[in-house]
Amino acid sequence: MTNRTLGVCYYPEHWPQEMWAADAAEMVETGLTWVRIGEFAWSRIEAEPGTLTWDWLDDAVETLGAAGLKVIMGTPTATPPRWMLDKHPDMLAYDAEGRRRGFGSRRHYCFSHEGYREESRRITTLMAERYGANPHVQAWQTDNEYDCHDTAISYSPSARLAFQDWLAQRYQSTDAMNRAWGNVFWSMDYDGFDQVGLPNLTVTEPNPAHILAFRRFSSDQVVLFNKVQCDAIRKHSDAPIVHNFMGRITSFDHYDVSRDLDIASWDSYPLGFLMDRNDAPEDFKSRYLRQGDPDFQAFHHDLYRTCGSLRAGEAPENGRLWVMEQQPGPVNWAPWNPAPLPGMARLWAWEAFAHGAEAVCYFRWRQAPMAQEQMHAGLKRPDNAPAPALSEAAQVAAEIAQMPKAGTIRAQVALIFDFDSAYAWEAQPQGRDFDYFHLVYETYRALRASGLSVDILPADRRDYTGYTLIFAPGLLHLGTSRMAALASSGAQVVLGPRAGTRDTEMTMPTPLGPNILGLDATIAFTESLPPAHPIALENGGSIWKWFEALEGNADVIEATTDGRPAMVAFGALHYLAGWADPEALVRIVRQMAAKAGLDTLDLPEGLRVRDTATHRFWINYGAEPSMFEGRTIGAADVLWEPLA
Ligand code: GAL
């Protein structure tokens, strides 16, 4: 059982010191517990190389702490000061077009630049030495949002050198690499690792195996950068270390980064995310304009709760999850920036708690009157008057006091989300709307629309026992140990589409996929289809975007209206031979849940449920009240009921 708490992101360096004490008092009065500071303050800590100015930060920590707040100290490495570029002129990242990125905003560094990694270790060590034993500093945040502004993948000269080194370690010889990648194709063989470039600016598409290797390498660079900071902090502090991940990011492996963290957090901007997405239909965006997509936040809570379990080797339901930044009002960065419906700043927090969050911190305390984020709301306006979310935060705090403890339970349903599959899909898409995240996310939506609570899991677990239903869509590389773990889980398992159709190096296996234990089915050929050309299913809904023609004698569970198999099974192992549209997906989810002995709900549009150890939470993303089985859940409202 963990405590539910609220917090806020604060930038003392943006405000006169005379305001700090009143701000701190008001935070406490609002019912906030945590305050995150420091993550962009490098130029005020070290105005010139080696000249450190701590007194203002000491005062800020003391003022906030004395008021009763717990400080989350952010390392400032997302914003290296201008002098850093004079010291390390080659530290900047390069985009895929080969353009060097510039100074004047943030995240202007390449993860592969060793000099900058050392600077990052140095400043982190200095901060940890100074505040590691400070009783007010009760958590640390590493950097800020790895990959924000597309910064995890860099095509810089430093990246190229580091990639060559990474390849040499992985393959040991260019012969082995040539064989693994199939470089005989188009005479791409190498005879020295120093010949290998980055997979950009090639005349036409690079070898997908080359892209996949580069994506794995790029992910490892993020892991290493983060680990350097974690190691530096742990030398001087016992406080938990957290990173604030973002939503919908597949450019690095969040599980791998999380293995060095005590807590996984993410930054939840429901309206910004919805407006920013190009995979959501316009009528859907209009319906949820002021509430956000009813499944997007939950998906990330479930993903990051698992991330927060990895370092301690805990069960997924016991993972340590925070929301480090919670949208309070309009943001500044989406194509349109609507204001949330009254109640949403409260709903989003309670939904996070229902998914196991220990803390939800609003971003930011007061709207900044200067610079890039002037148009981004806070809990307070730039003139220090309260903004609408302040009273909602206070309401949540008062409600938490009534129900302070949160207990999660293992979900019955597991959904596998695998970053390596995302890289592989992106390396060789075979269709314009091929998007692994989207496929997994649509499966999640169908599960949630059926009232099921879900744990999102990595693909490398050896043991899936405890789950009764497992979905693993799009797992491109299956392999014998993954297959064995799934087959011995005791759960009903649904794999596909595209499962087991590449080995770990992106080569097609023989026998051809899906290679599911005991299942007599082989993918004879595949086709990708424009969404306007669905293939209707006998039982309703369609397969769209991707269809696999199966041969073999496996039991057919779903067939197309022209009599071809679309889903086959061997015992509890099922294979879906295409991308099911939302209607078919919901139907298949409910049928599989029934087979697994799980009850489902046919929830009205916009209404969601989430079960904790003690309560069922009803969360209404609708702009109108929702009626279900005798209860009414108000617009943008949350209701909780004790579980029988
Ligand atoms: C996040 C970032 C914050 C702030 C916020 C604005 O991505 O971590 O520093 O920029 O967005 O919504």
C-alpha cells in the first residue's frame, strides 16, 4: 500500500526570491507534498565553467523544505549552458538530414558525445554531493524527458564512432555482421567496422538490419547516459531516482532505462497529445477536445507502472509509478491548445491514482511571463492569481486525505509491448500506416472498452503465470524462449499479426512465420492494404491494413467472408493473421475473455473502469453524464465504489 500524493513543478530561478516563501506556503495550503526543481537551472548553478553558485539553490531547498514540502531535485543536463558549446563544439546532435542542431532552446546534446556525458556526470556528482544528504531532497530526477523534440536518435560524427564501436562489440567480426545483415545483397559487405556509416542519407532505403542495429545502439546510448547519472547520485544519496518519460515514444527502450531507476514517471498532457496525433480521426478529436483520449493516459500509467517495477524485481502491479508533469490547463505546443473541461485536472489525477500512481505533480506552479512557454497554463496565472486547476488540485488533495492509501492488484490481462518490435516495424514498415505503437494501443483500447484492467509487460519475461489472457500483437521476433514462456503461462494467448516473422537480425526465418508451438499454420504471403480496402470477417468487422494468407490445417476461429482463415488456434494459443479493425478487435477481445473465464462490460463511449485492490474506479471522459448499470457518472467525473 502506497500513499497517494500531489506535487508541482517549480522554477525558483524564474521568480524573485521574495516570492518563494509565499509560494511554498500556498503549495502546502493547497495540499501538495512534492515540489520538483532544478532541471533546467544549469546556467544559474554554473554561470561559467567551474564557478559554482549554490547559495540560491540552497535557499530554495531550505525555503521549500521548511514549509513542509519534499523536494525532487532534477539534474540540469537537458539544458547545457551556452559556454558548454565553446568547450565541446562537437557535442550537438545531428538530424537524419545531416543538419547539426543548434543552441537556443533545450536538449541540444548528442547522447554519444563522451565529453558531454562526462560533463553530465560532473554536474550530477556535484549536485549529489551537495544535496545527497539534505533531508528536504527526497527524490532525484535524471535529466528531463529523454527524446523530447526527437533527440534520442542522432546522426552526428560522435554517434558514428560510437556506433562502429558498438557493432564491433556485438558482432566481433565484419564477416559475422555481413552474414547477420545479409550484406551480400546489393554488394553492401564491409571489411572494417570503421567503414560502417549511419543509416541516413543513403540513396534509397538502407538495409533494415542496419537500421535495427542503429536503433538498438541509439537506445543503449540513452541507457548509458541515464546510468551515469544514477550511479553518480547513488554514491551520495539514498533517495529514489526517477526519470520523467514521455508518451508514445518508441525511440529507446524504456524498460532498459528503467532498470536503473527506482520509480518510473511520465509527463501526461492529455489534450496536447490528442491534438498532436495524426492517427486519431477528426470526429474523435472533436469529441474529446477538452478531455483527452480516454485510453491514452491509462495506457502509459500501465506501461510505466511496470517500468517502475524492474529495478527492484517487483511484480508489475507493485511498480512505482508517478506522473511527474500533469497538464493543468492549455499547453503551448500542440497544433491547437484547448482548455480542459472543468473537472479534468482532477479526473486525470484520480485516474493516475487508480492505476497505482504514488504522486501526481502538476506542471507548473505559475505560468511563466517570459520565453517559450508563456502560453502554457500553470496552477497560477502569471499575475499570481489562481488559475482554474488550483482549486481542482486542492479538491484532489482533500479527497486523498479521505482515501490516502492505494493498493494495486495484478490485472487478469497482460498486453505485451516491445520496443525492439517497434524498431523493427519502423525499420521495414511494408505499408504507410504500419505503426506498432498504434496496433498495440488499439488492442489496449478494445480491452479497456470491455472493462478489463491491463498490465503492460515487456516481451522478455520468462514467466507469465498469474495472467488468464495475454495479447502480444505484432511481436516480430518470437523465438523459442519467448514462445515457451507464453505457451506455459496457462493463459489464453493471442499473437499476431506479424508474429515470429523475423529473427533477431531482421531476417525471415525458415520455416516461415508465425512459428507458434504446435500450430499448423504458415504465412504463405502477406499484403498491406490502404484502409479503404478492408477484408470483411464472417462474424463482423474486418481485417484492414495488413492481411496474411495462411496455409495449414489449424482450427479456424475467424474467417473472412470469402472463406479464408483470419484467426487460427492450437489449444490456448491463437494467431490473428491480420490487423483487426476496432469492431473486430472488440469482438475478438470479448470472445477471448469469455474463453479465459473473464467477465467483460459493454461500456458506453468514454466511460472506463479500473480496479484497484479495494475499489472499482469509474472514469467518465465524456462531456455528458454517463449511465451504466444503475449508476450515473457525471461529465468529466470519477466515481469510486468499494469492491465487494
Ligand atoms: C514537457 C517538458 C516541460 C515543459 C512541458 C510543457 O514536455 O518536460 O519542461 O516543457 O512539456 O508542456
